[in-house]
Amino acid sequence: MSDRPPSAKRGYEEGRYVQHAESLEGLSRRTRRRRLIPRAGWDFSSNDYLGLASSPELRAALERSLIDGVGVGSGGSRLLRGNDPEHEALEAEAASFFGAQSSLYFASGFAANNAIFATLPQRGDLIVHDELIHASVHDGLRMTRGEARMGRHNDPQAFDDVIASWRSAGGRGRVWMSLESLYSMDGDAAPLAAFVEVAERHEATLVIDEAHATGVLGPEGRGLAAHLEGRHDVITLHTCGKALGLMGGLVCGPRLLMDFLVNRCRPFIYSTAPSPLMAAGVRAALRIVQGSERRMRHKELVAHAGRVLSDACDIVPTGTHIQPVILGQDARALQVAERLQLGGFDVRAIRPPTVPEGTSRLRISLTLNVTAAAVDDLAAALRGSLDG
């Protein structure tokens, strides 16, 4: 053990890792330094939209699976001994539920998104992505063999222009278009019909991230792109750690491309397989969301929140379960969030680089973990915090 006092030891460590310490200090000066905050108060920040994460239904399903002998751990990668019957059962049920030819289960939505773009586009291909696409896509694009270009947010014509420019300059490979069906920080939906037209015109493959729509929106909670599933030119990602209440990510698409991922995707080949118990839980969650009861209650809560926030705070409702309150400055967003947290409302401040510069905000997430009365109280507290 070191005989240095804690303060001296901390200084010694910071002296050894000067660049890391300076980077953290820089984040502090710009009010960008992150810290872990314990859960407290009403849940207006999680992605547990249907309140399934701690639900009796999922608890019971997991207990039954344990009694039936389903393993907690997988013991290895899927290509070694980690391929469990629960993985295969989930993938078959998910493909059937979402309407895809095939599906593949990853340990997280982040890993799945990363894997898609690091693996599927080939040399000479073009990937055009929405400027507000998930960070997991950006990380995958750092490893892609293709050429990545950005399109303006929710602007199909901008995507069309990028592709046309690339073609006119000699681009001959396949085009991949990356977008979210519902954006996680703005709560706005993509104009999917217009993007499909662009994709068809350029014989492109659409990669649609349904992370924040899966389980909540579309027929039986199958997402906003449910009508596109099963096409040869569409890949979808359905995360299991948001409305489904568990963890993992399901990539759905043509059987050939899922087979290619099994054979060429390094995050899939070399990672320990997800927990079979979680796979069993996701199967149960898919059955739960097919029922309308939770989705209808959630829809009513979203509509109620839109009316209340509009009346109390003059906020234009998005019409979805994600409601941003744009405040601009980092310090202002942090200040208002702290006031709300002290009042018993778990609302978090979102700052760059997660959102564009100058658009720091509160992200109000509407889940079945709150009541309509709690929404009313939040609206009143938010009005007071914004006026203060």
C-alpha cells in the first residue's frame, strides 16, 4: 500500500496522466464534464417507455426461464459453444414478429449499429447518414470500408443530392442510407416514404434504426418502418434495452446479409454471446408489446403531456414520447435540470457533443413509470424553473 495521503496520491496520478487530467479540466471549464447521478424522483429521463424494465410480467418470465434451466451466461462466442437455443428461438420469433427474412441478436443496440456499418458496406460503396444519427453509427463508420458522407437532418433531397454528386464523380458501388425512424433527442420522425423513393431511385439499401420506436409505435409495436420489413433493400435495428425493457439489439434484414454478419462481423465473431436469459426475456417482451394495453396507456399519457406542457410552458409538442426543451446554453440547461431534480423530477440536461452546439436542452422522456398527475406537477415545476 502507498503511504501517500489521498490528496498527494491524487496529485501523483494526475501528474502521471497529464493529458487526461487536462482534458477533464477542459470539460469542466466548458460545463461539459459528465458525472454519474443516482436514480431519484419521477422517471422523466429513461428509455423504459412502457415501464417493462421492472414489470411483474418480465420478472415472472425470467423466473420461469431460470426454473426451466435457461443459462444466465453463454460461456463463449456464438461460433464456439455460446450459441444457445434461446438465441435461435429469439431470432426466429423476432424475424416473424417484425416481418423480416432473418434476424441476428447482439449484446447491445450500440454493438449492433457499430457492426452493421463496420461490416456490410464494402470498398467503393457510399454510406449517406443523417447528420443527427446515433453515435454508434458514427463509430461504425470509423471502421467502414466504404466512403461516408452526411445528409441534412430528415432531408431526403439532401440525400439524393449527395448520392447524385457521388455518382457523377465516378462512384459505382452500392449506396447505403442510414437514418432513424424516430430521433432520440428531438422526438421527430423521419419521412420514410420520401427516403424510400430516394433509395429506389439509386438502388440503395436503407438502414433504419428503430431504437426509439420499437415496442411503442407502429402496428403491434413493430416500429414506424414495419411496412418496409422483408424487403431486399431494407435493414432495421430494433434495440431491446428501451421499450422492451431488457438489453441487446436485433438486426433484421435479408437472410444473405445476416449470414454475412455471422461470417465477417468481428464484434459478432469475437464477442461472448449475450445472456440466454436475456434472450428468453426479450421473447417474453415481444409477446407483451403485441398486446395493446400498455401501448394505449402510453399513447394517452403522451397526448396528455403534450397538452399540459403546451398550456403551462408554451412548448410545441412533438406528438411523441420524446419532448425536448431547447435552452441553448449548457449552464442554463444544467441549472434548470438541477432545479427539477431537487423538486423530485428526474430530468437530465443534454449537451454537446450529444446535440449540436447551441442547442443544449432538457430531454423529457415519457414513460409508464410516471402518472398523469406527475406530468401535471412536472409542467408546473418546469414553468417555475424557466421563469426563475
